[in-house]
Amino acid sequence: MTKSELIEEVASKAPEISRRDIEIIVNTIFDSMTLALARHDRIEIRGFGSFTAKERRARDARNPRTGESVSVPRKWVPFFTVGKELRERINSNPQPLDAPAAVATPEPVVTGGDDSSGGF
């Protein structure tokens, strides 16, 4: 799901709020989350999961093309841990509710040869 699809989904469930206002709300939420992670704060959304910024230590690596040693500096990366409720919901209903029903594939057609032997 893209951000614009999320905005459309929220707009369809809250028709009394303008699409522009919903877009502002969604952008504000994402901006707030980004700023919190930049401050290395933890974000916890009950029933969904938590976001943290984890440090990757500086290390030496190799350029696979040249074999030359490269120094990789320390950096912070966002990390998501799924919440129990979300994990259970995903595992209890593997087929999304609005997904199209599975289409049966036709049996393959065998041509050529005499089929009187009763087997293939």
C-alpha cells in the first residue's frame, strides 16, 4: 500500500473529512514518526508494533568488484518489531478479505499417442 492509497482508504472511511485534510493528517503522522526516530526515540503503536533506531557500528568491508578495503562509518537504521495483535491477525487470515477468490487452473491437455493403455 502506498501513502496515496492509505489516504484514499482513510477518505473512504471518513467521507465527512476532506481529502486534503486527511492528507495533512497522514503527512503529519509520518513526519512526527520520522522526527522521533531521528532523535532515536522509540515509537510504539499498541496492537501494531514498535519502531526504533538501531546503531550499526563502523566496520571495514570489501568492495566486491575490486576487492579493495572500504571503511563503512557508523550509522543508524530504522527497525520495526511487529506487535502480537498484528502478528496474530496476519497469521489467522492469510487471504485478505478483499482479495479475489482463487481461480482453479484447468487440467493440462495431453495430446498425441494412443490413450488406450489406461495410463500415460
